[in-house]
Amino acid sequence: MLRVENLTVAYGSVQALSDVTLEVSQRGVLHGVIGPNGAGKSTLMDAITGRRKPTSGRVLVDGEDITQRPVEWRRRKGMSRSFQRTSIFPGLTVREQLDLVASQLGEPDLDEIIDAFELRPSLDLPADSIAYGDQRRVDIALAMIGKPSLMLLDEPAAGLSTTETIALFEHLVTLVRHRGVTAMVVEHDVDAVFRFCDEVTALDLGRLLVTGKPAEVRSDERVITAYLGTAA
């Protein structure tokens, strides 16, 4: 589904990513990306979605090289993205913005998304008036509209409590499984990543440490040293 080959992104003499190769081979899976600050997680997401051009390497989706394709082309072809900060439309009601995006992308079952993220009580409220956790769910719901085949989420649980984070990931897993979406999630809450993700990639200082099942990654000595600490 997604393959990143020898991806390098440099800012002048500084390499934010260095020769990273990873693969997400199946649909309907949640792939977590973890690492300390400065590990290159957001740069990886930007390179995959076209917001940042790699210095070298390739990004392939379904076997097609999309490395040089623009952001708009990737969205039309089924790649969506959410960001660390919510990208909702504050002046519109939740219903208005969901309907707007659904009409542009031809979403066949908006009610399914609304119910999966439990947004119905907030539909007629201005988006900037609802709780922050609800805004995060709206943001991810917008990314889910149009039945994307590949969805990239940058810290979807940022600013949420543990209870809100668990609920958000439960909603996300339900839709990812049901809709056959491949989702890559950058997240600092490693407990949520190890609990809900099917596979996990760990980065450190722009380099790939390991990719594998959550239990394998959590027990990897390189990951423990770089990120989790000896208490893990």
C-alpha cells in the first residue's frame, strides 16, 4: 500500500531524515510512528504527503512512484492528512463543514463517520465553541471523508486526556477497519500506539531504528535507549 525507499530530507547541512525505508503492505491497518522530539516524524509525514520534497529517495503508493506529485493530486487520489493543530473551520457549524467537504469529495456515507466519532450532538454548534476533544474528532472526521485509501495523522491525541485519547483511538480503529483505510499515526502517547496500532516504526535523529509488531518494538533495546527509558 505504502512504501518509502531510502528517503532523505535535508535542510541545508542538517538531515531531518536519513535513508529511511519502510513499508505498510495492507489495508485496514493502523501503523504507528514514534520517536523523541527531533526524530523526523513530522518530516516523514510531510514527505509522504508532498508538503516537503525529499532530497533523495522515493515514495510509492500501490506501486506508483508519487515522489514528485503535488499535494492536491495526492488528495484527489485518496491520500488525506491531519495536523498537530486542528484544521477545522471555526466559523462554521460542525454540520456545515462536514457537508462542505463531503460535497467536494463525494462522500457516500457521511452519517457513518458522524456516528463513529459521536459527533451528532455537536452538529449544529459552531466548531470553535465545542470542547477541544470534540474538535480533534471533527478534524479526523474531515480527513476520513471521501474514503481515502491512505490517511496520515500527526499527533491526533495532542492535548487530550488519557480517557479522550483512548476513545479517539477506538473511534479511529473502528473506521479504519470498516473502511479498509491504511492509516499512519505519529503520536507521543506511546501507550496508545502500542495498544491500538498493528505495527510500529521507531525513529531517532532522522534514522529508522526498527519496524515491527508493538511488543517487538517496545522491547527493542535501541527503542528503550532512545525513547522509552529503562522503566519501559
